[in-house]
Amino acid sequence: MSKSDSHNIAFNLASSIGSNSRAPTLFPEEYVAWVIHMEDYITGIEKVGMEVWNSIVDGPYTNKNEVLTPITTMKEFKELKDNYDQGLPNDIKEHIEADLRAERELRFGLTPSSLRLIEPCKTAHDIWIKLKESYGSNELLDSFQSSLLAEYDAFKQASDESVDKTSERFHQLLSRMEKYDLGRKEVEKKTTFLQSLRSEFFNIGQTIRGNEQFKNYKMPEVLGILKAHEAELVKASKTNITLALVSKSEKMKKKEKKISSGSESEESDSDPNGLLKKKL
């Protein structure tokens, strides 16, 4: 996985969680987590949070006594208020404002592709149901699980990646798998991680797995051993580079000396009695 991929994962994670002032963004593969974060965000809205949430999960406000149909746009809301000579009662006004805010908050949390999906929806409740049907189905869940398992099986350390970075990516993958009931046993996690490393970690990996205490090792302990080995590899690499540079320098000096000696020899052959030097 490239650095840009890691950045995208971090960005998606932050966006899907949201904040107190920003609705979480829905990424289809994170639908289950998004539902939880969206509920936390909506119900946390000051004063009207629960009413907005009820509009989403139960449907918009209707006044049975006045046969009031759901108001789904600001234009309809304005027209309704204009029809009340004495002014729209506060309780009805607050209910409708909560309905309209519920629609806005859900739309704020959707990507362009999801927005196109819910275009026919009239109310926040309609949007909620449509998203559930589209992203919360068993077929989609199976697809996500298959994709995660394939990524897990193919997981490898990148050529320019440190053990720390590989571990970070691996645990992000494990976290995503656990959300979809694909948790793995500790021994399997450690074995898979060791097998994912580059060839220079093969011997130390074999040593770790062959240790009688391997089953009791925690991932941080395994990571610590690998990082110590990585430091030794880096140190050895720097030493080899230094030795190579010294060797190259010595070879260059010998070559220069040989060329210099050859020039002097040629000069001697062309003036065996040193007459040119005497004239000079």
C-alpha cells in the first residue's frame, strides 16, 4: 500500500467518525459504523437532537387533527406559514424545522454517489431506509467480507516500508475486519504478520515462531523484536556502504598512481639520456 493509500484510509476514518459540528461521512463499506456515529452526532445536537433523530427513524411530523401532510422543502414550509393568518403554532413549527434539519444533516453526510442514490427520497426517513436497503443488505455485507479477506490474504510489507508502518497498516486492516465479524485469533495474527514481511526478516521470523513461548507473545513483543532486528539491518547496511566507499576510494587512488607511473615511464622512454630535462 502506498503512502497516498494510507493517507486516504486515515482521511476516510476521520470523515466517517465526524465531530460535534460535522456530520459523519458515509462510506458504503463502513455503513454499520456510520449508523452508530450518525446517531451520536444527531442526538448530540443541542435542544432539538432527539426530535431530529425521531424524524429520521420514525418519519416526519403529521398533525392528525389538521391532516397536515409532511413538509419536505423550505418552499412548502413558507407556503404553510403563509396560510396561517394567526401564525403557525410553535409546536408544529418546531416539528417541521426538525424534519427539515434531519434531511439536511443526512445529506451533509453523503458522498456524491450516495446523493444520487437518494434523489427520489422526499423525507429524512425515506433517505434512511434507502441507505439501509442499499448498504446494509446481507449481499453487500458478504461482498465487504470477501474483499477484506482477500486483502488480508494478500497483505505484504512494501519495499520501502518500516516494520512500524507495516504494523500500522496491518492493525488498521484487522480493525476493519472486526467490524464485519472477521476477527482473527492472536496466534494467526502474529503468524500472518511475520509471513508478510520482506525476505530480510525471514530468519528472525522463523526464530520467533520457533520459540516455545511464541503462543504467549503479545503483538507489541513481536514488534519489539522485529524493530531491534531492523535497527541491526540498517546499521549493517550503513557499514557496508561506508566500506564500499572506502574500497572504491582506494581503488581510485591505485588507478591514479598506476596512470601516473605509466606517464613517467613513457617520458623516460622518449628521452633515455634526460637531454630534455638538461636543456630545461
